[in-house]
Amino acid sequence: MNQIADRSGAVAIVGAGPAGLSVARMFRRYGVDYDQFERHSGVGGLWDIDNPGTPMYESAHFISSRDLSGFYDYPMPASFADYPTRRQILSYTRQFADDFGLLDAIRLGNGVTRIDADGDKWLVTTSDGTTARYRGVVCASGTNWHPRIPVHPGHFDGEIRHAVTYRSAREFDGKRVLVVGLGNSAADIGCDAAQSADAAFISTRRGYHVIPKHLFGVPVDQLDDGPVALPRCIERPLMTALLRLLVGDVTRWGLPKPDHKLFESHPLLNSQLLHHLQHGDITVKPEVERFDGT
């Protein structure tokens, strides 16, 4: 076994994405000794589209608005879009790390390969082959790196891939594309397919409340969490009535009727999907039952 370095007075942080950087900033602020490990060559986590395995795609934007997002006491620049692009989020994250002097403690290109309990301490082994003992470990390695693919009976002759492999709408040129699922990423990718594919479809098992990203020219999340936020008991009926007035009945475009009240489940925040449904650029299909050749 390799010689174990004694860092038993320090904490190891695994990952240098936004969460890992937030922890590092607080540790530095309160004088907690730490080492930070990042397997990629730069900070930013999944927001760096060049980070191997990231689910990031070219058309991605932040799902919450600029003024209600960001690091504590470090607002996003007013020059950013209402819903910042992936490039803006990556730039902002890297500027945060630079401004708070976090880069010097990050061991880039050196990921954690193993963590073992050692009494009340932890042994952390990294990809360079070294092992050190720490009093604590913070795992900020992310939750969206490992795809889960459903299994359906039958065989499909075409290409099956998970959204984690998707990068650009150009990949849809000349194809008929079915996007399975209707979460926010699926809706984004479906909209890319609507503009680039020969034909685009979305398969969904259930209905969602579709909310435009802006209402009355204001990012919609500011109506929920901003200075004019209302209690849920008032907000739900008011927003439901507004959506009925401004969006209408989504079943007209093939979407299933939601089986839950607004805000009981995460709504679908997307204005482009409504546009493409209304213009026939994308067609809704029910749940996939089986594969049958083509």
C-alpha cells in the first residue's frame, strides 16, 4: 500500500463545480483547512461542455432567472440574459473561483478514485495514486453524470441514445427524432429537433403544467420567489387562472391533461415548446409500449 499522507486536520472536497466551489468559499471564509480535487482540467463542473461525460448541450440555458440565481452574496452580472446561457454560467462560475482565490487549492486533473473509512477519519485515494487521511469528505461530484435508460420489449433498428450524449441540434439533420420524456432537458432537446430534424416527436407518460419563461415581461420565477411573491394558497389559483388565459388548454396540441395541481410537481418551464406545438413543428405521442423494427 502507498504511504498515507497525514491530512487528518483537513477536509477533502470532491469536485470543483458550483457546489464544490461554494463549499470551498465557506471553508476559506471560516478558516477550515481543505484540499479540493477535480478530475477535469478546469472548474465549472457540468457547465463546461468540454468536461467528459457532462450532460450539457449547446442550446442549454439556466432554468431559473439571473436575478434569483447565483452564489451567495455574488450576484450574476446585470449584462447576462434573463435566463443565462451555458457559456455565461460557466464564465460566472470561473470568475467566482478566481475572485475568492479558490483556484490555488484545487488539484485539477486529479480525481478521487476511492474513499475508505479509517476509524473516525477517511482515506482518500486520487487518480495520481496518492492516498491521504482526512477528518471529513464533502462529495460535490454531481448527480447527472450517469444515464438511466428504460428497457422496452422488442428491437429498434434505428439509433437509441441518452440525452447525456447530446450536444448539438446539427446531430438531428436528416433524421426523424423521437424524444422520450418531457422534463426540462427533454423539452429543450425536442425544440432543437423541431428546428433541425426532418420530423420531431415527443413521447410522454403524463401531463405537465407548461409555464412560459416570462409573464408580463418578467421572468416567471420572480412571481414565485421574488419581491412580489404570494402565499401558495393565493398563488396557485391565480397562476392557474393566468395560464388558462395566456396559454390555454394544452391538450389542444396533444399534451395529456396534468394529473396534479399546479406546483404539486415541478412544472415544465418552456416558451419554445409551446411555439413549436402551436405551429406543428413537433408532435406529441403517448408512452412507448414496445419497439418494432423501424
